[in-house]
Amino acid sequence: MKQLLSKNRNYYKANLHCHSTVSDGKCTPQELKTAYRKEGYSIIAFTDHNVMIPHHDLSDDNFLALTGYEIDLCEDYSVVGFPKVKACHLCLISLEKDKQQQICWHRTDYLQSNAVNYRDKVCFDETEPDFVRVYGPECINEIIRRGREANFFVTYNHPKWSMESLEQYKYYKNMNAVEIYNNMSFIEGRDEYNPDVYDDLLRDGKRIYCIATDDTHSFHPFGSPYNDSFGGFTMIQAECLTYESVAESLKNGNFYASTGPLIYDLSFNDGKVSIECSDSKVISLTTGIRTVQTVRAEKDKSVSKAVFDVGKGDVYFRITVTDEHGKYANTNAYFIDEL
């Protein structure tokens, strides 16, 4: 039996896309830690725009600060106009605790809002020329290539906000993960729940994971100052809450994405996939072909277990859990030839 996720291992709740006062967020890193800890989170990847600033001072026995940054490319505003601009945003999360050096750095351009005040705090290879960004697959793939080679976990962010479609993202290669859900974009009114994008990438032959994130900025003028927080999270299964252990789990896909439901156990044995989860209304299996399978709860009841049959011709499978509030949990895709 292949144990994909196990109820006998530790799960840590993570927000893998977060902005602070280091760039255009409203809250300091410490304020974000305090707020997220109250909501049961153990991990934040601090991914401020275009500047990589470690926050290891925030880490303790119950909290882990991952080092990262978000890099953005877009069409020329002056030609297209901002409402129509296509963009590509990538988060680069370091898989090494002691990494200091930011890649694809430009000494004078691309810094926004408060990030300009952190220019002198960024560590980069001073022998390298300035990296000039050009929106298009060639430059985007070069960033991904450099990121992977430098041992970053590279995520493709909010495709709906970015105004991108299959016409653009089918050319992006070797990303670690795609945001199947981005909370900031979703609460602004976009349909930023992206299982269709995930399947587009998978069926195009890309072996890629999925994450759910907040993309926290905390600047929305209504409600709580944390209004765009606590909507999307990634549950990481790791040996312990250390940088090394969590990084290994990210690299190996030992996690799932959620906006609410919890997945406890997932296993594969002799062509059968078994899942245990929190009480839900629907548990469905999607494959690399037209085949789908669904278990639905009876009226006024719930379902928390399911078993599905899969075969080599299915290419891959992934499972979606939907609760009574219409919230989702999504497993990564598992390719049959790797099981």
C-alpha cells in the first residue's frame, strides 16, 4: 500500500503567499504571525513583492517563517492599459533556511511601495548583470529555471487576476505548484478557484502540485484588518516543524490545499484509492481523461470516507472534497506510473 497522506503524521497549517509592510501589506510580519497563530496556523511564507527578506526571528517551537518573495511580469501598461494587462506572478519560496541570495535581481527597477526602502537589505550576486523582465514565456521560464536551480519552490499565482488563459500558461515549464485558490482575488470578486487551470496544466503533461493561499495584503477598506486572510490554506504533512522538514515536504508534495475541509488519510493500493476526511457533502475523483467518480452524502447526512477504482489509462487522479458550505479541499495529482 502506498500511503500518500496519513492521519498518523503531523499536519501544519500554512499560508504560502503573504505580503507585509515590507512591500504593500498593511501588517508587519510580527502582526501577521500573531493573527495567523490565533487562527491555528503554524507556517507563513513571507513573499513580499520583489524583495526577499528573511524573518527567522519570528520562528519558534510553534511557528515557522519561510523565506521567499513574489516576482511579477506584465505587459506594457502604456500600450495595453492596466485593466487589460496580462501578467504572470510567481512566488519563490526558499527550500534552504540559510539562503540569503535573491535571484533575478535588478538594482534599480521593479520595486513597489515600501519595498523601495528595503533595496539595500537585499542580498544578490553582484557579479551578475541586472535581470531585465520581459513578459512572455521565454523570460518567465528563465526565472522558473533559475529558481529551481537555486532550490526555490516556485508557484504560479492567481491566473484569473493575471488575465491569463491556457494560451499563456501552457508554455510555462517546471513550476512546482499552481494556486488552485487565491483568497485575495476571490474576495475581490474573481472566480479564483482554479481546478480547471490545474487540470489544463496536468493534461498538458506537467507534473505539478496545487496550493491554496491567502495572498494576504490586509488593505481592504471593509471589515476586519485581516479581511483577505484565513480563506485559503495548505496543510503540510511533515515530520516536525523545522525549516528542513517542511521544505522536504514541499519538495515531495506531501500536502493538500483547502478552503475549509480537512483530509486526514489518503492511500493507494492495488488500483484503489481510499480517502478519509472531515464531514462533507461530496467526494469526487478527477482523472487525466474524461473518467470521474463521485460519492455524495444522502439528504441530511454527511460522508467522510470513499474508495475509488483507478487504472493506468486514467493517467493521474486527484480528489476534491466539498463541504456543506461549498468549501473545497483538493489533493495534489498523483500519476499512476509513479505509484
